[in-house]
Amino acid sequence: MNDCYAGLVWMASNAESLGIDAAKIIVGGMSAGGGLSAAVALKARDTKAPAILAQLLVYPMLDHTNSTPSSHAIQDTRVWNRLSNLQAWEYYLGGKEPDIYASPSTAAVSDLAGLPPAHINIGTCDMFLDEDMAYASKLLQAGVSCELHVYPGAFHASNIFLPTHPTSARWAADEAAFIDRAFAGEL
């Protein structure tokens, strides 16, 4: 997360030479990258810089506890599954107790206030379904604008594996519309 945050700070500091508008930075990522993006948004808010316009969290990996029903449901080794997730969290945390920057789901509702608007999308056959819905609910309770899109039958990274499927097309259109609204100041 610290590397991601440092990259964000560098990009914002060099916005003019990069030809980007520092007032229109959106953080986003898929899976672990989605969890890192959520953590970076928290860190940027807490350090008061740089300003983030919005968060695009695509089936984000947010909860180190792996205690939700959906985290137990996916055992198929052809997709991201429970065993892979348990190992990933073990490697990432290195035996340390996580804070909200390591595992954003541990944040209390009050810890989420003041974050930029978020867009979370997840499939019904993804092991992160429950933790993503819970995080979206916490964001909303904290007064953070949050769109949650749940795609029936979609599995972890199905939008990548099946990019021409109608669900994937709708998924991409929903993300693009969110980004367009963010850039237009409509969030």
C-alpha cells in the first residue's frame, strides 16, 4: 500500500509534466488492486493529499478475516478461491495484525467518512461478494457516495476471461459511465 500511495503522490506532484489534471485523479484496481485502491484512498484522506476524485473498486479484496459465507463458497481451483485468498493474506500481512490500510474492511463506519465517491462491482459467484457488499454498506452509512453493482452469475475476473459476454459489456459500460460522471463532477 505504501508503494501505491507513493506512486499516487509522485503522479499528483508531476501532474503538469505528465499532462494530467491533478484535480481529476481516480484510484482504482481489481481484486487485490481494488483493496489497495481503497487503502490508498484512506491514506490520501488521512494525510490530506493528494486529492482523489473517486474510487473504482473492482471485486476488491478487502477483508483479511475470510469469515463471510461467500469466502467459504468458492473452492474451484480454476478461479480465485478460498485457499488462494488465505495464502495471499498470509503473505501480505506477514503475521502482523492489520490496520485499516492493510484490510479496509476493518474500518469502522466513522473511519470511512470523508472518502471520495466509490463504485464497487462484484459478481454473485465471487468469493468477495459478501465483504464487498458490507464495505459498500459501511461507505453509505458513513455518508460516502457509493454505487454497488452486483452481476448475476459473474465470477472473479469473469469480465477479463469473458470480455465479449453481455454481462462483461454491461460491467465495462457501468465503469465507464461512473468515470465519465466523476470527471463531469456529477458524483
